[in-house]
Amino acid sequence: MNDNMAREKFLARKRGERSARDNSDKKRQKDIEKRIADLDKLIQKIYEDKVLGSLPEKTCADLLAKYQQEKDTLLTELDTLIQKAVADRQDEADVDEYIHRLKSYAGAEELTRQMCLDLIEYFTVDAYQGRKAVRDIHIYYKLIYKPLKNKRNAIEI
């Protein structure tokens, strides 16, 4: 498997099925930015109309409150979308780092402690079901899977 195929495979695992969401998020981000710019113009126009006396005080206050509330909501949503985009870029950097670490151990004939420390985040073992039952071991790799929040109680044997 070449580097690009491995990179895409790891990114797909890390992202799940986010590509459709990514495209809609980018479109939504552009729509929000456009609407915020429009709201800024509307708010400026309301102030100008108020100063010129062509807009009653009550109407001015109502419109300002409405536009400001919409703008605040959009700014919060925009911040969330930007944070998702940053996380996506971090995913790509993490995958590149993981591939770099993996390459450094290419050709290794046995698993060493240092290899485990560099590559494995944690593992779990399925619950004990009886003497002859087979238990599965699940390995979660660094930079690919999310780290455990509570590492003290991570492994259940």
C-alpha cells in the first residue's frame, strides 16, 4: 500500500463519513458570512435612519434587537463550523504523523515496548465469559482514535 492510499484509509477511519457534512458545512459557512455582512449593513442603516429622524425610536430598538439576536446566533454557529474545520486539519496532521511513526518501524521483526508507546493509545479486552471462551483484544492507535478520558479505568478484564 502506498503512502497516499494509507493516508486516505487512516483519514477515512478518523473522519468517519464526514465528507458530505464537510461540503455542506463549507456552504453553510459562506452563507452565514454573507448574512452577517448583510446584517451589519442593515444595522448601520437603522442607526443612520434613526439619526436622520426617519425611523421611530420603538421601531429602531425592535429591529436592532432582532438583527443583533440573529447575528449572535449566526456568529455562534460560524464559530462551531470553524472549530470543525480546524479539527479536520488537525486530523490530517495526526494521520501524517502516524504514518511517519509507522514508517520508522518498517521492517521491524518484533514488537518492542517503544513501538507500543509510539503507536498504541490503549487497548481493551472483552469480558471474561468462561474458561474456554475466546476473548477479543481491541487495539486503538495513537493519533487515529480519540484518547480515553478516564485512563485509570480503561482496561476491563
